[in-house]
Amino acid sequence: MTALAEHSEILSANILVTAREQVLERGEAFNQEQVLAVLQLPDEQLDELLALAHEVRMRWCGPEVEVEGIISLKTGGCPEDCHFCAQSGLFTSPVRSAWLDIPNLVEAAKQTAKTGATEFCIVAAVRGPDARLMAQVSAGIEAIRAEVDIQIACSLGMLTQEQVDQLAAMGVHRYNHNLETARSHFPNVVTTHSWEERSETLRMVREAGMEVCCGGILGMGESLEQRAEFAADLAALEPDEVPLNFLNPRPGTPFGDLEVLSGTEALRSIAAFRLALPRTVLRFAGGREITLGDLGARKGMLGGINAIIVGNYLTTLGRPAESDLDLLGELQMPIKALNDTL
């Protein structure tokens, strides 16, 4: 055995003891090497790991769960080649370009608010917004505010400084722009823009005073080392929220034939990201239904997750909102109140 392999084995053997002392007791995040050791833990230690991650979540985030709904304002026809995405106009996936009108946008916000959600995210499948889209977003936000008491987030791709300033002036609470995967793996996932371009948008968003929402998708062919790298990338960014998606392979996309991540691997990843991000809103997002199912959703909520998207996603079906809300009730996890987000 090499010295490096021996060091790795020793680190893995003691990693949960270290996690309890470092993350749970002192609130100090795990680094990339430590996250990798967690990702390499055997299945027989998974329950212990999840229990510890839940303790970390309760200690540093509290019991409340933030509920969010999302809606696609502009669907399909995107010029980018994100290999996981059915909305790219470059692939043969069946999603076609469409716009949602303002009345339907307001209705979606109303239905989201009825679930107890504090956040409603307006999403568009674009490289970045043009003048038409910015005008539609502005009109949509104004119409929602007139009828619904809910925080509004946006996810509109890469932004210019002028667009960042416009969204901040509209009162956008949080901006989502995922880094998607580790910096080293990104060129295998997207070729039409760079990891650095995404990072620059996030920098401007933070400096404008909006909350930063940034996560990605697990199961896109990345190695465990790259998954640990991604956790470290996110920790360095210090986002307010990290949505964790699991690849749901879409027909017609370059990743359409990839295997779905196993439930145990997904749960181990959730716990590892919690240890890397002890104070961050860690949100269950797309793909959890096929990766984890109902039992896995329960385990995830007891393994470090403290936020959830209810209802459907952009091009795939989610669990019924009532199922997730019932689960939170069973687990005695209160839904975060709107006045706590103001």
C-alpha cells in the first residue's frame, strides 16, 4: 500500500469521528479531501452518516424547511448545449419553445403560495435574457406582487451588470445560476459557455445584494473526486442556497443513456454536501423521485436536507406537493414562514 493510499484509508476510518468534532461541534466545514472520504464510506455506515448529517443540519440551520415552487416562463429553444437538458434547441429532445403568459404566471404563484411556500422562482431556458424577456419578467413580478405574498427568485441564465442591477431594482430576492458540476468536469457537460462565465454572474449577483442560489446535478459521469471538488467549489462560493439535483436522463440529450444514480450514492452525497455546507440551505430538487423514491425522500430529509421544491420541475414531473407537505408534517418539520425570509 502506498503512503497516499494508507493516508486515505486512515482518513476514511476516522472521518465520522472527525465530522462530529469539526462540523457538528465547531461548525467548521469539511474540505475537499474530507468530503471525498465521506463519499467513499461503505454502505454499512450510511445510516450513521445520515444521522450525523441530520444533527449538523439541526444544530446549524434549525428544524425549519424552506418550501419553493418553480415555473418556466420561457421553455425550450435554448441555444446552449448543456448535455443534461431537454430544453436545448441543439438536441432532438421533444421539448419545444413556448412562452407562459402573465395571467398563468400569476396563477402559478398563487398555487405555489397555497402550499405554504415562501419562494417562487421564475425560470427561462436561455443563455441570458434579452430585452423582451427582461420586460416579461418585470411585468410578471409586478403582477404577482399585486396578488400574492411571496418572495420572488429568478433563474435567467448569464447576466450583464445592467441586467443584474435591473433585477435587483425589481426586488428579486434570490438569483439561481447553477455551476452544475465540478470545474474540472464542466467541459464534459457544457461546451458553449464556460464555468468561469457562470461564476462571474454569481459574483455580480452577490455584489448587487441578491441572495445567491447555486447548485448542480449529480450523476453526470463525474468521479467521486470530482463530486468532492464540486462540494468544495460551492463551499468557496458561500451560497445562500444549494439545490441538489440528480440526473434524470432525458431522451434525445447526450446524457440520455446515462444510468440513474443509486439511492445509496445519492444519500451519501447529500450527507457529504451537508458536511461541506453546514449552514447553507440545502434543497431537494430535480431527479429525487426516480433516484430515491418515497423512502429515499424521507431519508434525505433526515440526512441533511432543509429545503424542498414542491410540485413539478421544468420538463419533468415531481411528487405531488401534498405528498411532500404530508411528509414534513410526519417528520414534525415546520415550514419556514414568509416573515422569516424578509
